[in-house]
Amino acid sequence: MKIKKCFALLLAFMMIILAFFPSSQGLYGADTITSFEKDETVYINLASDGSIISIVVINHIETPEDGVYVDYGNYTKVENLSGENAPVINGDEIRWECTANDDGFYYAGTLATAELPWEFHFDYRLNGTPVDAEDLIAADGEVTIHIEARANGETEGYFHENFLLQMTLVLPQNMCKEIEAPDANSVVVGEDRNLVYSVLPKQDLITTIHFTATDLEISGFTIAMSPYSMPAMDELGELDDGLVAMLSAMDQLIDGTGQLKDGLYDLSAGIDLLHEGVNTLSANEENISLGFDQYGIGLEALNTGLQSSATSSTAISDGFTQLESNGTAIKDGGEEMGAGITALKDGTGALAQSRTTIETELEQYGTGLSSFADGVSSSAMGAGATSDGLSTMVTEGNQMATGAHSLADGITALGSTIDGISQIGASLQTLYQSYLDLQSNYSAIPNQLDTVAATIAADYPNEAATLSGISATLTGLNSNFDTANQNLGTVLNNLSSGSGNIQDLIDAADTLASGLDAYVLALEEIQSGAADLDSGLTTLAGNSGTITAGFGQVQTAISEDIYDTIDQIDQGLAETKTGYESYANGIETYIDSISTLGDGYGSMEAGLTQMASASSGLIFGFAELQDGIEGGLFPGINALNEGLATLSTEVAQMPAGAESLVNGQEELRDGISTAKDEFSDYLQNDNKIMPVSFVAPNQELSPIGTDHGNHSGNCPCRRTGRSSR
């Protein structure tokens, strides 16, 4: 038959006191000793629910000499633990006559009343049902022990504020399975599992132990309370200085994190702006591609026109050569005609002086007049051919000028599209520069965060790890920003280069159109002069026929009215000579104009040939540029747009995280500030810590137990410190 025993908790409260009292003569004639060293160990028996049953104080007095030792205590029972002699008790005064002994003198006293610095409460459950502690002996099932250790508000707060509370429970692992003790330090010693709870000063303990029991048999709790070990005062001063430095560092950290938060807001706004610009560029991809197609078509038309102009220029150049040759022939005929007119004029003079030679002179005159008529006819024919050739050149020149103007208009229209691209490029350039400035401002943030993290890593590893993570994220973002920066720089360079090439082409087309306009205008002026020349020569040819006919009449009627006729001829020759002089000047001007125009057209022909060759190279280069834009630039812009969208989303979340970090840092700073203030108050307090320890073994929870309610001289008393009474 098993014998059940109450599961009692035994709490030992040990206090070592150094007391000094004046010496006097004892009642027994021996010296009365009131100044001596003394240790006190206080044992408290607790019920299973944590209430106090009894308190026994074990007193140890150092007895280096014989005499009557006077001690004090409010006891209901006093027992000698070192001998047989009885004390003399007077109120709370207790006198012991002792002989000198190196081991000292022990006696036990049962206190009448007392309070503990802590209140303990234990609650037991078996399979979820509340039970008494004795019901757990040899029990099987799910066991739950709820523990509460709180400050006793009825006692002085010194012990609770300065003592460390430790509670230990030993569970045999062969009887206790599936042990759950979340607040305990668990240590396996042999076949047992020790659960140790440590409660710092000013703290309470509220926890629960759960395990599965089989034929349960365990020892009880051991509760120990001892002064909290504090460092030396010089070390405490260093700690106080460290707290001040930590507060300063936390302020700097909060300021830096605040700047980081502001920078993240700016970075997020800049990325959004960059994303908007790239998105606009991506959205206009079709329009840009269409503009480049139109530009390519215009280049093809320009090249075709230039090739045709270069081919036609050869025929035009040959026409100029022929015009210059005809002009020379006309000039030569004119000179002969002038000589004939002079001869005629001289002949008419001679007629007035000598009729004898009239016949001969008339024959010479007739011969010169015939040559003159033939020259005029030849000149009229050449002038007609020249006028027809110039008409053809004017028509072709007008066609070339019209094509050049159409080409210039097409290129100008394309330039409007390119201007839009250039404006986008300029906006991107501004945004790109802003991003470079922002990146420069915040590129040093990861290093600053790493420095702060290294500073606080020893005392605040979690916060240091968080800062290192943020630093790594920003470093990755900086790397991503460098790649996006290079891609965007390439896009801007391509846009700038393409815009410059297009502007050069627009300038060349405008120059070509202006040159062709001037060329056509010159041709029209030459054509007008040639037409006037043709009309004059035709009239002159008609007049030469009249003169020839009149001359025939002169020859016929020379004998009838020669002198009148000679006068009329002389007058007509004078008028003819005057007209010839104007004609000769016109021929000179015509020949000079034809020569100048031929030279200018030669330069123009060389320019057309060069432009035709350059346009072929431009078409080839433009094809490569278009392939690069459609095959590389547009996909790159789309990829950059997608990357910026992802980056914008991720960066947009970072300011909120930085805000949370700032809040946490402020809470940490406030906590450090509070700890620093309390610690400073402690350093300024003149009270000294009392080196008092609490030790509480409890009896076993087993079918057969031993009553530890009484104590003898063999009680496990320990000297743990000294204090003044």
C-alpha cells in the first residue's frame, strides 16, 4: 500500500548578519559579550499552494572567547543546536553562556510572525482537471503546473528590487515525457531534466510547465534568492558613460535614418518620373518607327532625284558648251557684219565723191550685204536653237527644283517628329542628370549604415543586422541603378546622334532647293535674253532682205536717182551700224553669261555627283541606325520600362519601412534614456546592497517521504555573506 504525503515546498531564507554590541559583566559572573560576528539562516516551510507554514531561523555565533553572548530575536521557541545548556530569555533578549570554540555556537529559533519579499502560488492540473499536489503522486496522464512569483507589496521593496530569484525543478525523464517549459533553461543531467528559471530584480515570474507523467515521482522545487551580482563601481561609471555615448549614437542613428527616409521618398519620386518618361518613349515607339520609315522613303526619293540630276547634268553641261560655241559663231558673224556695214558706210561716202567707182563699190557692197544676210540668218537659226535648248533646261530645272522642295518639305516634316524625339531626349537628359545627382547624394548611405551597424553590433545585434540588411538592399539598388544609367545614356546618345544627322540632311536639302531655284532663275533670264536675241536677229534678217532688195533697186535705178538713193542708203547704214553696236554688246554679254553659267553649273554638277554618293552612304547608315533602334533600342526601352516599374514598386515600400525603423529606434532610444536615468539614480544612491541569499529546497514528491519541518544541527546551512544588524 502506497503512503501519500503532502507535496510541501521548503523555502530557506539565509541572512548573514555582523552585529557589534558593547561588552559587560554577565549574569553568571563571566564577561558579557555583545559585539560579535553572527550568521542567520532563515528556513520557511511553504504549503503546496505557496502559503507560509512556519519560519525557523538558524543562528550561528562566532565564539572566539569564553563569555555570555547576548543576541536578540522574537521567537516562540528557542533550541540549542551545539550543546545542552539553556538560554536566559528576557523579552526579545537571549543570553547564551559559551566557551571558546573555533566552530562557533548554533541555535534555532521559531519566529512568531514574518513576511517574505515574494508571494508564491502554485496550481496543479491532471488531464486538465485541478488537483491537489498530493494527487500527483504515482499519477499517470497530462500534468500541468502553473507558477506565479510576485513582489509582496506588504514588505520592504529592497529585496525584490535587488535580488535575483531562481527556481529549479528536476523531472526524471523516465517518468516525464514531452516536457514543455517555454520560459525555462533546460539542462539534462544524467537521467534527469533540470528546468531552471531566473527572474531579474524588479521582475515577476508567471509561467506554466506541461508534461506527460507515468507513475510520477519527483523532487519538489528548489527556490533560491541571492543578491544580483553587479560590477564594480568604476565599471558602473564606464557603463553610465557608455549609455550616454549610446544615447548620442542613437540620436545620430535616428537623424541618419530620417535622412535615409527622406532620401528614399526623393528616390521614389525620381524613379517614378524616370519611369513616366521612359513609358512615354515606349508608348511612342510606333510613331517613332513610322517617322523613321517616312524618313527612309524620303532618303530614297532624294537619292533617286540626285542620281537623275547627276545623269541629266551631263546633257545640260554639253548644252552649255554648245551654247557657248554658238555664241562664238554668232559673235564672229556679227564681226563680219560689222565690217560689212563699215565698208558699206565707207562706200556710200565714196559714191558721193566718185561715181566712177560706184559700180565697183556697189558690187562690193552687194557682196558684203549678202554675207551680212547670211550671217544674220545663221545667227537667227543659232539663237532659235539656243532658245529651244534653254526652254528645255528651264523645264528640267523647274522639275528638279519642285522635287528638291518636296524633298525638303518631307525631311522638314520628319524633322518635326524627330524634334519630338529630341524633346523627349532632352527631358530624359534632365531627368537623367537629376538621377545622377540623387544617386551621388545617397551612394554613401550604405557605408554609413554599415558603420553604425558595426558600432552597435555588440550591444544590439538585432538592430545591427537590420541596418546591414538595409545597406545590402541599397547596395543592390545602386548596382541596378548603374545598369539602368548606362542603358539610358546609350539611348540618349543614339537619339542625339540621330537628331544631328537628320538636321544635317534638312540643311543639305534646303541648300539644294535654294541652289536649284537660283539656277532656274538664271536659266529663265538667259532664256529671255536668247528670245530677245532671236527676235532681233529675225527682224534683222528680214531687214537684210529688204536692204538686199533695195540694193537691187539701187543698182537698177542708180542711174535715175543715185544720189538720193545713196543718201537713203547712207542714212540706213548709219542706223544699222548703231543697231549693230547694241547687237555686238548683247552678244558679248550673252557669251560671258553663258561662260559664267557653264562654270557655275560645272561646280553644281560636281556637287550633285558628291551629294548622290553621300546620299547612298546616308541611306546605308540610316538602315543600320533603323535596325539598331528597332532591334536594340526599342527592346531595351521596353526592358528598362519594365525594370523601372518593378523598381518603383519596391522602392515605394521602403520609406514606410524606414519610418517603422525610425519609430523603433526612437523607442529604443527612449528605453536607453530611461535605463540611463535609473542607472544614474542608482549610482547616486548611497545605500549599499545587502548580500543576502535565499535558498529553498523542497521535499520529494514520492510515495514515501521525510518530514523536513524540523531542523537539527545538521541542517544544510550556508554562510553566504555579512551585514550589519
